Amino acid sequence: MAASKIAITIDDKILKRLDRLVKSSLFPNRSKAIQEAIEDKLIRLDKSRLAQECAKLDPRFEQKMAEEGLSAELHQWPEY
């Protein structure tokens, strides 16, 4: 995977906590720790966007659409 070097400014208290995690071998280095933190945050943001979009759906309309599609396919289902 390609990687890019960046410079960031970080609060001293956060950096000290980060360094303790690296020192305790939870992360191999600062870069890996920061990369994983950013990945986790992006995943959470994606999930919250999905939840926001789902909240925009009209449950009655979605139910109607589901039932309409189901009844159209019902005759294609095998009898048991």
C-alpha cells in the first residue's frame, strides 16, 4: 500500500498518552497508532452517515415497496 508523509500538530497531553501506548508495545510506533485511530474514526463516520440516510427513509413507503415486490414474486416460489 502506498503511504504519504504528513506533518500534524497534536496536543502535548495527547502525545504523552500516545507515547505511553507505544512504549507499552500496544502500537509499534506513533505513525501506526495515528493511522489506526484515523481509520477507526472514518469507519465510525461512515456508519453514522448510513444511519443518517436510513433515518430519512419513510418506513411506511419502504414496507409498501417490500410487500409489493414480495407479492409480485410469490407465484415463483415453490410449494412446500
